[in-house]
Amino acid sequence: MSFNKIAVLGLGKVGHLAAELLVESGFTVTGIDARDTKAGFATKTVDLSDTAALKAALEGQEAVLSCLPYHLNIGVSTVAHGLGLHYFDLTEDVPTTKHIRELAKTSKGLMAPQCGLAPGFVGIVAADLANQFDSVRSIKLRVGALPQNPTGLLGYAFNWSPEGVVNEYLNDCEVIEEGVLKTVSAMEWTEAIYIDGMQLEAFTTSGGLGTMCETYLGKIENLDYKTMRYPGHVQLMNFFFHELLMRENRAEAGRILTNAKPPVDEDVVYVHVAAEGRVDGQMRRKEFVRSYYPIEIGGKSRTAIAWTTSASVVGVIEMVRAGALPQQGFLKQEDIPLRPYLETRTGQYYQTGHRARHA
């Protein structure tokens, strides 16, 4: 079922860019936001927490992409399901995804949450690496969205949603350890990682694996996701959330952190995905390591986190329109083939937008 009309909800940096990329790919786009927004595509101003108003705004659409805070996506996905629309989002929130999976059992369209960078793109990469082995011992996914020129002890800038970051730092994390599905605390299992000679620290955060634990349980021994930051960050964040008890007021924690470390234009997204396993009886390791920087799209410079997130979901939407992915039910990111994905108009940015190691 080819489709062309799509509504993009939430026109912040990521949503606005996703809408532009969809227009470039030939979609008829309507952007919807709670604020009046000027854009090169049709827009509507709607209270997105009002499900009746949202339903009216989505009449006549064929698909919807939510770039809203995760807590609004339960309502949005329910409306999309009721209208029989294809549904896409960027959420890393586990309860939201569980709700969408239930909807998918009776959906007329495709329900595809978790289509961002992580979960999302890195899951597609990880599955591609895993498929290159006869048997897989471990899959390790690491992602860091960071300022290129960090200052202060935290070495961070809130280029991503503060709600999302706080959620990831405090919610429990699913892992597979020695073949057993486990839940571990966030901001633990700290390790050192080097990319392009740059030392980073990685630690557990929630949501980055999407549905991968379910997919690989019983098939591999070890699977985990970690966020990468500059060294010293995780110790300070543990102090902030746990010793100062800021975990008890997540909204205030997000406000304090964003005020202290506002977004920057010069950012970098590090991706480090590795799998180990056997090929012809020999133990091997395969890696996908990239450094993504701001690039120009549509005559404007786009931050690395904005374009990697936007391009990730738009590439998936292009594949669904082309009939290369299911048209109904629930879509797991690890079921998306990497090569066709990178060959979509928008997925190609992942090929051209990174700097090679030692470049």
C-alpha cells in the first residue's frame, strides 16, 4: 500500500528537518505543532495533547510521524490506530512502546516506534553485523551525542530533549548477560572506549536496545546498550540524581541541566557498534564505528543529532512507501535490512555525512 500524505507532529529542530526531508523525498507533508510555525510546507496549529483536536487534524492523512515528547505518544498512536494510519515515532520509552505493540495487533497500518538514532539506526546496524556470523557471542551498542568542544566538568550540552535524557539516565535497562535476560540500573557498568584517539566513557542507559533483547534472547550470550560521554560525566550525574535526590523531581532536574548546559551548534554523534561470534569455527569481531558531524541540508547547517535522528526515521518511511517493509502490524528496527536502508534518498546521509577514522 503505497502512500504519500503524512503529518509530522512537533516542529522542533528534529521534526522540522524530518518534514523537510520528507518533502525532498516526494511526500505531501502537513506539519502540526502547538505553536504557529512558518515553513516551506503546509502547517496547522493544534493542541497536541487534545486527542479530539488531533483526530480532526489527522483526517485525510495516510501516515503520521510523531516527533513529540514521549509522554504524548500513547495518545497520538491511539488516534493513528483508530484512523488506520501508518505510525512512526522516535521514542525510547519502554512503556510507550509496549502500548504501541498492543495496538499493532489490530492495526490496519504499520506501527513503527523507536525509529530514531538509538533505538533505531544502531539496531539496524547491529542486526546487520550479527547476520554476518554463523553464531553470535555478543552485540554491544554505544552512542554518544556530544559537544565537539566540551567545557566544564560535565562536558555536555543538551542538544537532545532533557526529558528524554533524564528518562534514559534513571529508568532501568534491559540487557542479556550470559544468556539471561536481566534488568540493571542506569549509569552503571562504566567502561572506557576510544574513537579516533578520543577517550570516552560508556555506561548503561535505558531504552536504546528497543526490542532487541526479545529478538536475541536464546540466540546470543551478551547484549547491552550504553551511552558515551566524556570522562567524568557519569560520576557527576550519579551525584546529581542520587546523592542530591534530583531523581525525585525529574522535570526540575531537566530544567536545571538544560539551563546549565544549553544546546550547541557544533556537536558530534559517535556511533560504536560491535559484534563478536564465530565464522567457519573462528572467533571474529566486526565493528561499525562512525563520527557524524553537522552537515548542510536545504541550505542550512544541521546539528549532528538533528540530522542523524531525522534521517533515520525518514529512511524507514521511504522503505515502507516503496513496499520494502511490512505494511501492517509492528515493525522491529532489527528487522530492517541495512543496505537497502542506506540506499534510500535520505538513508544515504549516513554514508556521506560521517568522517572516516583517522581522516
